[in-house]
Amino acid sequence: MSNHPRRYYGTNELHFITCSCYRRHPWLASPQRRDLFLTVFEAVRQRYAFVVVGYVVMPDHIHLLISEPEKGDPSRVMQAIKQGYSRRVLKAVRKRRVADQQELFAVGCEHVWQRRFYDFNVWTARKRIEKLRYMHRNPVVLGLVQEPEHWPWSSYRSYAFGEEGAVRINQWGEIKMKTPASAA
């Protein structure tokens, strides 16, 4: 029996996903790195064809509220996001070390993300709103900003002001929702 939480895919529901940086290291602490994450996230959204309902990028973790992807499943999406970001951020770290002519150490052994991620199926509109509020308030609760609109690395401004950000929000018309295969 596995100690890993059970994931429920193919249910045509939203997934609230939380993923932390390895040992809570602030791999997303700088604006440039948060922007890089959003670039990778949007590319993965397009490649796997899923709807982003909400997100927030914090200095040491992320929260995503997404639909099931048209291609693959949420685990595959998370693998693509984590690998895409890790490769790019570690490449930049290596480049900086070489430019600074510091002694290199085994960067290949560095980890950016915790191995697993937390996935919660969102079954109701009430729970969807709860998760969106939680994400959008996260930077305020952690003292990073006074108001959620001051944190540009979340979907808040899309909801509050209709702004289009680095990641497209609620593009439902483009996505064909997966439905479980019928048992015949």
C-alpha cells in the first residue's frame, strides 16, 4: 500500500494544486524568477490544453487551480511545469556562477521542487471560490503586499480588473473537457 495521496483524474473537475520548492528554498523569490515561472506555465497550458482558473506564485511555493488537460493528466502537467522551470532556472544559475568565475559545484544534484505535489479535487462552485480567495489573499497573509492587486504573480488582477496577464485565465471555449470512458 502506498503512502502517497490518491489522485482522482478523469472526473471532469477542477484541481487545486500546491507545490513547494525543495526544502522551502525561495527559488521563486525574485520578480524575474516568478516571471520565468509564468512563462513556463503558459507554455505548458498551451501544450497540454487545460484551463487555468486561478494561480499564485509565491517565493517558495505555488498554487494552481486548473481543469483536467485535454492531453495527459494533471500529473503530466505538473511534471512539465516543474521540469521546464527547473531546467531554465538552473541553467541561469550555472551561467551566473561561470560569469562570476566562482568554483562550480554539482548543480545537477540541486533540486528546485519537492518531488510530490498536493492535488485537491474541487467539486463545487463554493469550493472554487474558496480556493481562489485563498490563493489571492496568500501574498497579503504572508506580508508580501498590503492588497492582493499589488501582487502581479497571481490571477487576481484578471478577476478584479479584467487584465490579461502572462497566463490566460478562464479560456473555456478552447478546451474540450475530458470525460471518463464509459464502461461497456
